[in-house]
Amino acid sequence: MPIDKIAFGQRLKEYAIEKHGNVAKFGREVWNMKSPSAVYQYVDGRSLPGAELIAKLLDDGCNFNWLCTGRTQEQQLDALEMKVTSLTRKLHVHLVEVKEAWDINIYPVLDEIRQLRAPK
């Protein structure tokens, strides 16, 4: 999924203002940019920062997942939990179908597989 440069820039600006007071100060303090205008290519959504600038953002305490997606860690965990729950339900349905088709209790088989995979 490509990163929306405009949305990324808006969140970067929000982060810069919240943490450093303004964008120019953020550019100087975090990215060591001499010219305040240099940081505006990122907050205006014209460019995405490279690895070096991203590393400096992480060192500054920025939540990079939020910066890229707009979702907080809690929101991402909620979405992941919903996916896992959905997949678990689907798996359960399929296991019941398999059990009925084979007329066996699949759960001891799964337990045995888990035991075989467990670190020794």
C-alpha cells in the first residue's frame, strides 16, 4: 500500500508542531537542516523522507506507524485482533467440517502437532 504523501506531510507537520513548537525548529533540531524551507518539501507532501531522516524521526520518538498510516498502535492492534478473530472463526468452521468428514476428533491431532513444534 503506497504512502499518501499529503497525509504523511500533514501528520509530520502535526508532529513537528506538537513536539518542537514549529516546523522550522523541528527541521533544525531533528534533521539538522540549515534552511527552514528544506523541511517543507516533506510537510507539504511533495516528497517522502529517506532512511536517514526517518531514523532521526524514530530517535526523536515519532510513532512511525502513525506517521505512515494515521492509525495509532492501539487502532492497529484492534484491526489485527479483528482479523485474527475472523480467521479463527473460519478455521473453526473448517475444522468442524473436517472432523465431520473424517469422523475424528481433530483437537488431539492439533495438540500433538503443537507438541511436535514446541521447542525442546
